[in-house]
Amino acid sequence: MELKITTKQERPLLSRTDVFAEITFIGATPSTEIVKKEIAKQTKANEQLIHIKKIATEFGYQKAKVEAHIYKDEKTMKLMIKKGRKAIEKEQKQKDAAKPAEEKKSE
């Protein structure tokens, strides 16, 4: 596997650095742990403070795009991931609540 960092963007208000990379590989898509180790090696960051947000492969190609966040400390990392999950859950609840109202309109 070969990882090439394409963009690094500092986010001081979020206490993190956003990293965008491309990986080329042979066979199956590398796991998040393998990608995390490679990003840590290239950026000299603590592996425990890296959160892989997305590994998006292209159909038929041995390539993938990676989006990762490198946090300044573990407390901030846990807080931001928790907030992200809560936002997703809230959005899902709103969609679920809207479905019965839509079904009544169609009747």
C-alpha cells in the first residue's frame, strides 16, 4: 500500500488538522487501522489521536481517497466524535418523525 497526502488543513477552532490522502493498493481495501498507522508515520502524529472519517474506493480501481482528522488531544477527539454521532442520530430521528406525516398526506 502506498499513501500520498494531498492536502493538510489546520482547523484551530476544532483543535485538529484535516488530512486528505490517496492510497493505492493491491487486493482488498486496507483497513482503517493500517491507514491510520501510515498517516501517523508520515505526519509524525500520535496514532491514538487520528480518526479516519472516510475511505472511499473507486469501483474497478485499486485506489481510494481518505479523509482523516488528527486531533490535538484525546479529550477533544472524543468530544467531537460524540457530537458528530449525536447530530447524525438527531437527523435520523427527524426523518423518522417526518415519515408518518408524509404517509398520512398520501391517504
